[in-house]
Amino acid sequence: MAPGPVAELLGRALGALLPAGEGAKRLDLAGPGVGEPAADLVLVPVHPQTGETWQPRAGAAPVPVDAALWAELAFPPHRTRLPVVGGLPAGVERDDPLPPHPWYVFQPSRQAFRHTLARLPAVRAAWLRAIYDRGC
């Protein structure tokens, strides 16, 4: 997985679920304005009005995600973590709350993941069946 927002969000969870080494699948973003990377699996947006999944032209398998989440991953807003120089004048207090931060690292629901895998015909493939059998 290429470094970036996708790796930050899903890297740890996918590292625990998917096999590493030879035959490992690669995940990246693909879609309008992003292009198509050389990856086996690509996160693609679902059109918010039509529900149509964006289809890659290359041989990568599309993994549909909500368009808002996809846009946030593909075009993250510019946020700086550097403090503002100077600060507020004396007697002035902040009235806007700081942005919320999660208290824990993202972990997908194991039950939802297994339930979803069990309903897919592709779970009969050896590599995917191995993940299902591990009980992840």
C-alpha cells in the first residue's frame, strides 16, 4: 500500500487481515481526477445520486466506497499541525472547539467482515477463504 491517507486509515487493519509477502494484494485509490495506479484492488467512488460505481479501465478489482469518504481520501483538505505564530491577544478566548480526534486506531468489525465475506461467492478463492478461516 502506498503511503498516504488510505494507508493511514486502513493500513493497520489490512495488514492484520491480508497475507503479506509473495502474492500480496495492493490497494490504492482510483477514480476521477486521480487516475489508475498499478494496484490489484482500488478504492473507487459510488456516485451520490445514481449509486453507480466508478469502473477502472485496468484489470484492478474495484472496491466501492461512499463518494464523500473517497473525496476526503483522494483530495484531503490542507491542514497544518504547526501552531499559529503569535497567539490570541490578552483577554480573548477561543470560542471554537478543537477538532475531535479518535481515542483509538480504526479497527473494522470482525463480525461484519466475516458476515460480508460469507455472502461473497469469491470467498471460495483460496486466498480469501484462508482469511475467512483464520477468524478475522
